[in-house]
Amino acid sequence: MATKKLSKFEYAGEEVPGSAGFKGLHRQAAFETPAGYAFVVVSSAVEEKSQADLTALVIDRIRYYMNTETEDSISSLPGNALVYTSGYLKQQSEKDPAKEAKKISCLCVLLHEETIHYAAAGDVCLWLFTDRKLIPVYQPPSQAAIDAGADRNYMGNQSLIKPVTGTPEGVAPLDHDKLLIGSASLCKCLTEKQARKILQDSMPLKSKTLRLLQHACQETPPEAAALMILSFYELQNQERIVVPLEQPEVHKQGISKDKPKTNTAKKTAVKKPVVSAGLYYWLKLGLRILALLFVGYMIYDLFIFDPHPPIQIPAAITVVEEDVAVDLPEDTLSFPEQEPPAMPDDLTYTVRAGDTWSSIYRRYRVCSWFIINHPPNRGRLGREGSLIAGQSLRIPVKYSGSPDLNPHYYHEFTLDKVGSNCQNANRAFIESFEATYQNR
């Protein structure tokens, strides 16, 4: 699947058959529904032609359900789609044993109004990458949980399965976050170090997807896998909300059966979607302060402030004016041409350890090409324009897309002009802008 760009995100997906070369056991698909954009990854651990056909059937049934069942709540739609599809597979196998579903896993993700809802069954995984950290939103049950009796909930094994779902609030990403949707072998092999190195690179999203699939399991025999990556931009979310997966607690007598099949937050969750006691206290205190300020303002406005203070008028002074006629040549009655607004001066920035071109762009909204090719920065960058910690750079904010840093010309350097990945930033772009600036 080639990279596809939409208004607030882009995505790419790919599948690899593994050492067995059996295609179709791992699939990925993306499609639009009345509730938003849906992304599905499905896989089978059994290398049979019938199982490859069933993985295609799973995607078809999920697409059908999500396009027709519009009465479901948004947060429950992915889970209901998996329940319906699993029941459909079970009915198929009862009619024809040759169509029995064997270890089929599925992950369904729905992006609705900048919020992510998901449901999972079996050996699939979901991560959120924040440019520095890989957060596991969902992972398949650990081996310890399986040994203690945890149910993997494979598709079609039962007439009614209970897929794992996220919280009703969903996952709220921020600009430049990436969502990774993967199947079984990728869940076992992908490491945060590998993912960070590839996802922080400036390569296209399609290339990142292929690289992750190629390198995730390089220390083991190649296995079949599927992966989709979503990259977000121009979102309106003010804070990131994500509840990492908490594995079920394993007791000596087995796993507790009273826990719901819904992810709960660990103590180290990035953002809790519920208000803690401490936060509630500060909110309550803040509201009391605002109320006191409002009462004080009302007292001042009603009893202290005088909207019409007395004005001292100076004594009248009589001034006698004489008309003076001045003859000016006609050619002097001209007005100077208005100068265009001045461009902002460069800003100085000292590179810190861990800085990337993405982090510098978020700070100044200046594409890396403009900084690398800015004359004052010659000799201050590493090989192929890499950043050097401790080095001082001049940031040409006259090429910034930020209205605060470049108030008169920022609209010439927004992402719709320079490209979502700054691919239009080059010498021709600068010459075109400077020609327009000089003609103003």
C-alpha cells in the first residue's frame, strides 16, 4: 500500500510472507466508514490456504458491519464489529468444517474526530510513538498469563467472543505522533530502540513501514507479519491521552475471572482520562480564586471606579494665526512608495543532546533545508546536515510558518506551501518568495 495523505493524517501499510512464503496469512486494510476511518490488521498462525481465505473474509465482514451498523456508539463500534465477524466465522465452520478458523487474530482501529478507538482479539499489537517514546497501547497476553490460563480470544473459536477494547474516552494523539498497528511476529520482536531510530528518520512513511518489517525480527528466522503506520499532523488536541495496556494479574490459582476485558491504566500511564483527587483539589481551589476575583471586580466597578472623572480645563489662550501661502513645484507633489514590511532577524539556537530536525521544526516552524543552507550555518553541521550538540545555529525565521515569529510572511511557509514533509523547500522556492517580496 502506497502512502496515502488525508487532511489530518497519512498512513501506509505493508505485509511480508515470512520464510514460508505463504501469502495472505497476514493482511492489512484501511477504508472510510460513516463513523470515521477504519484500519484493520488480521493474521492466522496456521499456514493453510483456507486460513488465508478466512483472513480476507474477516476484513470483508468488518467493513460490511462498520458501514451498515450506524446505531452503535462510536467507542463500541470496533468491538461489536469483531464480535459480529467472529460469530459469522463460527457459523461458517459449523456448516462446512473445512472453513474452520484456526488461530485467527484481528485488530480493528477507528479514527473518529481525532480520537482513536480500538478492539483486539488474539496475537496483535498497537503502539503510540511520541517521537521519543514507544507506548504499548495493546499487546497480546504474556506467556505467563497464557500458562496460567488466559484466553487469547481467537476469531471464530466461539459464537460470542469478548475482544479487548480501549476506554470509552479513547486515545487522543498529538501532532507528529504515530500509531503502529501490527500482527503477531512483530509484537514479539519489535524493540523501542529499533522503532525510535527508524521512526525519527526523515524517510517517507512507506519506507519506515518496510524498514520496521525488515529489521524487527532480524535476529530470528523471518516470520510473516503485517504493519500499518499512521502519522498525525494539524490536530486540535491540546493534550495526549493514552492508557497503556495492563496485563491481567496472574494468581497462583490462575487468572482472576472478575476483571473486565478493557484496558486499565498503570500507575505510569502517560495521561489518565479521569480526574485524580489532587487535580480535583487544585481545580476547586482555582474556581474559588476566580469567584473571589469576580466579586472584587464587581465591588470595584460598582462603588470605586468613576467612569467620568473630573477634568481640569486650562485657561483659554488666544492665538492669532496668519495664513502663509507656499508655492511648491508640481513635480514635488508626489508621495514616496510604501516599503514592504521588514523580514524578522535570525534567531540563535544552541543544539541540545537528543534534538532532531522534527523537534526544531516544532519550535520554530522552519524547514530543515532552510536552516542547513542558511549561509551563517556553514561549518556548524555534521555530515549530510546532521545536528551537533552544543553547536550554535542561526534560525532564519523569515522562512517560518509561525505567525508569532514571522507575522507578515508566515502564510508563505505553511505546510500547504512547503509540503507536509517540507519536500518543496529548495532554492527555487526561496527565489520565488524573494521575487514576490521585492515586487510588493
